[in-house]
Amino acid sequence: MSQPSDRYRPDIDGLRAIAVTLVVCFHAFPEAMPGGFIGVDIFFVISGFLITGIIARELDQQQFGLLAFYARRIRRIFPALIVVLGATLVLGWLWMLPLAYAQLSADVFASAAFVSNIALWLQSGYFDIESGRKPLLHLWSLGIEEQFYLCWPLILMLAARLRLSLLAVASVLGLASFALNVALIGSDPVATFYLPFTRAWELLAGGVLACGWNQLRHTSAASNLRAAAGLVLIAIAAGVLDSKSAFPGWWGLLPVAGAALLLSAPAAWGCRHLLSSPAMVRIGLISYPLYLWHWPLLVFFGIIKFAPLTLLERALIVALSFALAALTYRLVEVPFRFGRPNRRGIAGLCAGMGLVALAGGVIVAGRGFDFRLPAQIREMTDVRTDSSKWRLHECLLDLSREMSFADSCVDRDRRPLILLWGDSTAGALLPGLRKAQETRDFGIAQFTSSSCIPALNTDIAGVPNCRAINDKVLVLALKIKPDIVLLHGTWGGSLDGVAETVKALKQQTGARIIVLGSVPWWKRGLPNEVLRYFMLHHRLIPERSDRAEADSSGARLREKLVPLGAEFISVWDTLCNADGCLARIGDTAKDISASDQVHLTEKASVFLMQSIIDQVLRGRTSSSPNPSR
């Protein structure tokens, strides 16, 4: 078999420049480059192509050594990664709340162990710290690559020993991985995105190209055609796809095929002159440290500012990322990667990565080192989104993993029966409803699903099975015959679907339909607002704050749903007034009203439901005196 030449190809660094530029633009300017995340897929193809070519060539020459291969990978990956992970821990110490810092440290540990993709898959979901505030979110791709590097050489060694065609092995495994990706993208998009089994086909596409190199025509005309087609496919993917696309799935073929076509055409004019130009090559050479630096910087500057970054600020952060990447390449990467290899250097890099992992583990065990915070706000660190009290995985479903409600979700022998239907913000009402049951006689049926508002005949972008679960809830409502249906969610779009829900319930159940307006939206998260206020004023945030965003959905909900027979109760009017929204319901930081952007704490849930429960029940049961704060 003829493998690609082992000579340096500047056009590959040019392709790396395209890949990293797409990713950086997607993160810094998502409105301008919504499909820029495909840059990661281009990196996957490049890695598969180069690594497979190296291994196949050395196997053919009977010179391949597994330990030597891993040593080269360590020298390539560890130095810059150790620096960035260490810097991230320092920035987290200075600017993160303990819960977020513990999460960051867990991500540092996972990144140092090259299982970041697995960790993100396990922690992914609505209740985790929002993705936009995870400084190491982007390292999931490094986990995929390292897992590939661990397994693929062993498979190729076995195939060579058994005298199997490496091209056939790469093709069969690649097709199997692609088929698994297509099969799972609809039912479990989170797993499909993060797991190596559903991503391996992208690296194997590069491996197939390396193994089948001698079967390609490398004439100028054929190369130009392939390069042009590849560039078009990448451009289409970057322009058409966005974060709501079911990716990778079938869509993944666009950037993967585009990258493979460009790699296959070193003789093309565009590869020789455009991708190999000095500017593109220079960006390609620093693409790895640039990829490592840019996202943590964007996240931490957003945390430090306590507000969204402006266009100019994001551009300046990108410029800083380029500067740090160039310094990291010159001062860290080059000495370790191209210096004289020795066992002591490899052992030192492994020890350094081990220390970074150990530091992450110690910080996790220390609960994010909450002693860093002043005593006045330290109590707030124990306030977190406690979804266990919302009956998560029983009556509040994660639709990427489950589709059935537990039997315990319905109080079958209590009337009147209130059916709670909505997303996780509806689930957060359960503690308040349970408290109200202590003084009022009513039952609760809870059918809630994370990120899925009660909108019939509506697909919610990024939420698999939302339409199906809402259809199921309607069927369940017909069976249990509730007296009152309480609809709640993070209202925004899809109000036509909510109207469909109201009409169906009125026609088929005869129940009273109550639509509960949105809770206040703390854009940076209420715990961060408390920290921000303390840093600026050196005292606890006032009882009410004007940092919550105004509820813009109330008027539209009233206008659309009340004529259909629904009643409307404004949460905003209950929790907010001219002085602002309730930031805390008590005298200490642990009494804050929200654990993140939108989820009410248990105390706030109790306060809200005590304020409106008589209006919800409307004289159907005996009532207690009006609650006081």
C-alpha cells in the first residue's frame, strides 16, 4: 500500500487555520458564524488522516512502536494544555463562586484525564451550569481525539498482524460509527454529540483517505476539482448549520467530506497558493494553543464583567487569544515538541498533567474552596438548583434519556386535583405546592419535562421528544380528569402551541386552565448578581433588585389565551414591584430567591405558591390567612 508522503505539507496548516478560525468566530461572533462549530470536525479529519498515515507507514516499514507513538502524542498535546488548565484554575479561584469553581475543577480533572467528552455527556442537561459559562466546554473534542489515539493504533497493529486490509478495516469501522451516529441523533443527541463511538467516523474518514491514497488521481485537474468541491461543502456547512441543527447526523457529512476532499488535493492551485500562504500557515501553526485559549478567555471576561460582552470586547479578546497562542507556541510548544526527546521530559510532562488533575480533584473535594468568599455571602454557596425536590427522572423528565412518568406523579385519592404541566421552572413549583398542601386539601399531578413548555403540535428546537411528551401528557390528563390545570414555563415563542394546549384541555377535560406567567430572568444568574453586588458595595444585595429582566410575555399570554377560556396569573406582579424583584426572602444570602437564572429556590417557591394558591383554588377548599413574607 502507498501511503501519503511524510513530507511537510503547508496546506494542512492552512486547513487548520480555516478550522480554528471557524471555531473562534462561532464562539466570539455566533451571530455572524452560526455554523462555525464545524471547525472541530475539520480538525477530526486532519487528525485521522495524519495519524493513520504515520502508523500505516511505520507498520509497513516494521518500525512502529506503540510507546514511541504515545510519547510523540504527549509531547504534542501536554505542554500547552497544562499551561491553559493551570491558568484556568487560577482565574476560577479569583472570579468563580464555589459551586461553579468546583464544577470547573471537575472539568479540569476530566480534561487532564482526557475524558472531558464523557464528563460533559454525564453532566449535560438543563440543570447543569449553562454551557456558555463553562470555561473548558471546548475540550470535549480533545477527549475524542485522545480516545482515538489510544485505541486506533492497537486496532491497526492487530489488522496488520492478521494481514487485513487497513483500508477495509478503516472503512467498515467508519461506516459502523456513521450509522450509529445517524441512528442515535434523533433519540439521544447529547450522547451522539459527545461519545467517541458516534464521532469516530469523522477521524476514520481521514484514516480511509490515508489508507486509500494510492487509489486517487493526483493530476492538477482532478485535484482542483476535489479542492473546489471540498471548499464549497465547508462553506455550505458553515453558512447553513447552526446550534439548533441535529448535528452531527447526516449534516456531519458536509464538513467531513469537505475536509477530506481538500486533504486529498495537495496539487490543487488553492492548496498550493491559498492554504499554503504564509499567513494561513502561521495561523495553522498556532491553531492548537489558539483553540485552547480563546474559549476560557471569552467565558472569564464575561464573568468578570457581569454582563454580556460587546462586539469590540469580543474582538479584543480574540486578539489577546492570538497573542497568547503565539507566545505559548514559541515558549512552550516548540521547546517540548521539537526539542531533543528523552524519558525524563516525558515523565515530567506526565507528572505535570497528574498534578493538574490532582489539583482539580482537591478543589472538588474542598467544595470549590468556599473559604475564599467573605463570610457575609458564604452561605449562598449552599444554594443550588436542587432538582431532586422536583422529582427529577420521575415526574420531571430529561427527554434525552426518558419518556415515561412514574405512577407516584399523581395523588390519585385527593380532590380537587391540580395538574402541573410545563418545563423545569414548573417543576420548581412543586416544593411550594407541597407546602400549601399542609393547610389546604388538594392533590397534585406533576407531568413536567426539562426545557419543554406545554405547547401541543410544536417541536422545540434542541429538545428531543417534546412534541411526543406533550401528546402523552394530554392523554394522561384525559385519564386522571384534573379539576385544575396549571400551565407554566419559560414562555417566549411557540405561543400558538400553548393556545392549542388550552383549547384541547378546555374541550376534552372541562378543567379550569390557569396559565402562570414567567418567573423573573436573572441574566447572569442570581448568585452571580449577589457576588457582583458585594464586590461593588461590600454589603449584601438588597431585598429587591432591578437586575432581573422584565417579563415581556405576560401581555401576549393574556391576549392570546384568556379569550380561549384560560385564566392568567402574573408571577412578575407577585415577585416584583417598582423597586425591583425579590432577590432574597429573608435576611441572609442563603435566602436568595433563585438558584440560577430562572429556577426558584425552595423558599421562593413556597412564597410564590402561598401568595397565589387561594387564587388557584378559588374557594374550592378552605383557606388559611394570607401569607406574610
